[in-house]
Amino acid sequence: MAIRRNPPPSQKRGFSLIELAVVMAIVAFLLGGLTYTLSAQVDQRNFEETRRRLDQARELILAFAITNGRLPCPARSVATAAPVTVPGDEVLTTTGTVGCIGDAVTDFYGGTAGGVTYGLLPARAIGYQQVDASGFAVDAWGNRIRYAVSGATPANCAGTSTMPHFFSSTNLKQNGISCQPSDLLVCKSATGITATACGGATNQIMTQDLLAVIIFSTGKNGAGAAGGIDEAANLNGDRIFVYHTPTPTTAANGEFDDQFTWITYGELYGKMIAAGVLP
């Protein structure tokens, strides 16, 4: 009788170190790609939300102008003059009727001096809801939204104006529609700009006789160390601003992720005329 032999047990073999390393590398690659995708989606969502907030701020400023007959004064990070004591509110003169505090040119154009951050969106005055713990308007990244208003002597006025012109309802009623802004300027690049000019017409986006208001976000980097010279031009306290599509840190002028919107004097007057505020 034939003897039945059982087959030998199959040999079991584990993963080699090389195979484990390959598997781990693949997993790490997949996780890294997933993390990058999620991060990009969050950034895009914040970018779109910030755009929405800027558009909302723009509409609230126009509504304020229709209701009050003037533009709201900027807020400042430190209220240094009475009667302003509420953070995030517009900084008026002591009488509250003449106009905005104007002890430095940067009051209206951004920048910092002596611990005070100038040219912030006056959230409380216009009813803007997205604010930080101190009551200042913020973008989707939590950075405070900037607000620049034409503050120089306007051009082509039929009569005299109390400066700053656009903060006074009396100015606007008496000769508003004949007065043009003369200072705010938006350039394509900080290369070649000065404190008063873009350095040539080809570098201009908006000329100095058009803009009454500029509203902008400093973006995800919050004008941090990663920002380039184009971003720096938006926070140096002068009346010249730079705006273009986002660029990485490897770009010629460095990283740029600021977001902008603005109000022309024609739109401002048109809205006020349509509402019956101006003749």
C-alpha cells in the first residue's frame, strides 16, 4: 500500500525592509498630496470669502455715504484723540462734525507711526459684522482690513472745501459733484514708483483723478516677512498703491497676495445723486 505523504507546509515570508520602505514612501506621498490639496482648498475658500467681505465693505461704505452725506473716517488701532474711545470706530475731530483726525498724512492712507496703525476700515460706523476681538474689521485670515480715502485738496472744485473734502457733508453738498480726487493712485508694480507717481503711464491701473476710496486686505501672509516690495508699497503710508494678480515668493518683486476693491468718485456721486442726497 502506497504511503500518502502530506505536502510540506508553505513557507511564510514577511516584507523586506526595502519593501516596507517603498510602502511607507508611497503612503507618505499620498498623505502629502492630500494635505496639499486640503490646504489649497482652504486657501481658495479664504480668498473667495475675503473677496466677498471686501465687496460687502464697499457696499456698506456707499450706504454710509448715502445716509450721512459723506464718507466715513478711517479707524485707527489706537484712538489718540477725544471723543473716540471705541475700537474699530471712525476717528472724528473733537467736535465730531468737521471731519476726521488729520494729524499725520498716514491717517488716511495706511501705515504705522508711534504704535498707531492708520487707515483701517471703520467697522462700527458702517455696520460691518466680521470683526476681531477688539472690534476691527478683518478678512478671512483674521487680518485687519485697510481703508484709504482721498485726503488731498481735490481738483476742479467750484468753491472752497474744508479738508479732508470727502469726509464733510457740507463740502459735498456745496460743491461735491465738481470736485475730483487728486491723490490716490494704483500701480501695476512697485518697480520705479515714487511717493507721488507710478513711474510712467504704462505702470498705472487707476489714475489720481478717479479714486475716492481704496479698500484692501493684506492677504494670507498679512504683510509679513514673506511679502515683497509690491506689498510693502501698500503699507508705507503714502498715497501710491500696488495691485496685481497673486505671485509667489520667487517672483521678481516677491510674494503678493493683497486683495483690492475701490470706489471711484463718479460712482460715489452717482449713488448719492440717485438717492437724492446730492443735487
